[in-house]
Amino acid sequence: MKHILLLITLLIGSISFAHAQEDEPDPVKREQKIKALYVAYVTQQLNLNETEAQKFWPLHSQFDGEIRSVDHNLPELERQQRILNIKKSYQDRFAKILGSAGRTDNFYRVDAEFRKKMVDKLRQLRQQNNRNQRPNRRN
Amino acid sequence: MHSNVNIQNELKELNSILATVSNMNVYTVPDGYFDAISHDILMAVQQDTPQVMDKNSVPAGYFDGLADSIMGKIRSEVAEENEDSALLAGLKGINVYQVPAGYFDNLATAIIARINVGVDEEESSTLLDSIKGINVYQVPAGYFDNLSEAIVSKIEKPAKVIEMKPRSSFFRYAAAAAITGIIGLSVISVFNKRDTTIDPSLPAIDVMAKASDILKNNSFDKELSTVSDADLVNYLKESGEDVNAALVASVEEDNNLPEQIDYMTDDKTLDNLLNELNIAQPATN
């Protein structure tokens, strides 16, 4: 009886351990969280309805893949140019789904806004962190 | 008795003779018959008794020749009957139940001999022949002296005991831990596999589900607060953002840049700002 209890305890322990591992640093999961924030933000800002979202996000996924494939080591202007070209090439296709050029324009704006929000968040994090630590550093 | 015509007629039909008999008492006795009857009977008995005894008596010398006369009668009658049977006539006067002289002297021996002959014929199997005349039920001398001990020793011969070494509880726990560890690892590997098999070019179902939750719960800020520095840097880099430049730009837009007087009072103001943003070497990015 004792052994059975022990085994059950160990089993439950291992399962919860496995679950904990699942939530532990998993780059894919953590990246997914920010992506989810992005999807939520864009959906809200563009007021996407369900049918629009069903068409928009697969196309966006393709678009995102192309943006990410741009070589980071390219000269900055060259890199920006390539990103811009991709954005332009997708303009018509986004417009088809979103219904108007104005809405597509809005998407590019919202897309940039989100990244800026992330940058702001990063800055806040670092400033908070470092201001807490600064007195120690100065002394 | 009253005569009845009907009865008489009926009687006539049944028995005409009886009907003719007049209805008078036919069983009459003389007068005073019963007065002397007992005396008469006793007298008659006394007179008859010697006569009865005489009837049972036999003539003198009656039994002397009786047996011979009976046998003579029997023989004469038997002889008459036997004359008809030829078979019995042949046997007449011969004692058929006679045996040779000294027959019973050797009879027992002869019977035993005959039995033995029969037994020999029946038990002609080679197996039994080989042990013929041998007492198969004999045992070595002193066999029973040690028999019980021998049996007991055979019975009590202990079976081969495979000793189970008492396992220490450590090994038991270790085994349990190993098994559960394997289960745990397999669960992890299954989850990891599932995650990595998602095509990164497609919007993951997880992402869409989580986004839906965020919208439903209006928990954008809450979720954002749980995002770490490294995650943000990764995401921005992946999105083609120059993180350090973006950070500086962020400070600028936020009107958070140091005032001109700060630079004059502290020549490390810029360094401090860059340090604050963890941009020690802006050129590296």
C-alpha cells in the first residue's frame, strides 16, 4: 500500500514536472505570446471581422515570413528598401481582403505601432530595472 | 304357518317338487326322546370304545413279514416298469457309481497335477517365464531396516531455494523514479515534437487561440506585462528592427531625453542614458 502511494506520488510529481517543463523557457511558446499580442492588437485596431480575419491572417503569415527572411546583415538602407518592397508588393492583396486601400494603409501603420509599443515596453523594462540598480552602481 | 297363494305360486315356478310338500313339521321326535338321550349317548360311547381299539389292532406276527412283502411288491412293480427301458435294462444290477480301486488315493495329487498343467499352458509369456520360479517379491536383506529413513530423507529433501536478496528501499525508489522519469520525458518530448511540427509560416492555432482570449478578456496590457526583455529583443530583431536605434528613438519620442542642463552638470549623462537602456555599445547591433 505504501509503495503504491509512493508510486502514485512520484507519477503525479513527474507529470506536474513535465507540465512545468512545458511552461519553462520555450522560445517557441514565448515568441507565440508576443505574436498573439500582435494578432490581438491588429485585429482590434483594424476591426477585423471573422471572415476578414480568416483570409487576412494566412496572407499576413506569408507576408511576415518574407519580411523575416530579409538578411539582417544587409546595409541598413538596403535592408529597409527590401522590407518596403515587400510591403508594397502585398498592398493590393491586403486591400482585396480589407476592402479598401485606406484600411491597408492603416494596417501598415498599426503594424509599425505595435513594434513601437514593444520597443517602448523594452525601454520601460530596462529603465525600471536600471533605475532600481543605479544607486548601488554609483556608490 | 299361513299359506299364501302368491308365495305358493311363486314357489311352484321355482321348484314344483318343493311346492308339493305340505307345510308340516317333519323334524318331530317321539315323546320323551330328549329325556333319555344323554343316558343313551353315554351308554353308546361306553359300548363302542372297545370296538374302536380292536380296529387298530393287527394280527399277531403281522410285522414279521411286512418289510419283505413290501419290498417284494416294489420289486415286482419296478421290474415291470424297467422292462420298457432298454438303456436302464442294460444298467440293471450294475453299480454305476463305482470308481476304480484306489481312485481316491491319488485323486488330490491328480487334480493338483492337472491344475498345474493348465497354469503352465496359460502362463507361457516370456516375461513370466523369465521369472518363473523366482520369488519376485523378495527384497535385499535388511531392506526394511532403513526403509523409513530413506523415504523420509527423500521426502524432506529441500527444494532448491533461490534466495531473494532483500532489495534496499533505495533501489525501489530509484526504479520508481526511473520509470516515472521516462514517462515524464516522453510526455515532454511529445509536447515538444508537437510544437516544432507546426509550420512556422502558418499562423499557429495556439497563437490565434491566445489572441482570441486576449481580445475576449481585454487582457492586452496584462499579457504584455509578462513579456520579458529577451523575448522583446528577439521579436524585434526577427521583425527586422534595429533594437538599439529603436530604443533611443523611443526615449526621444517619449520626451524622456535628458535636458540640456543635465549634460552640463554631469558629463556622464549620455552614458547613463545609454546604460539605462542597456546600450553600452551602440555600434554592435
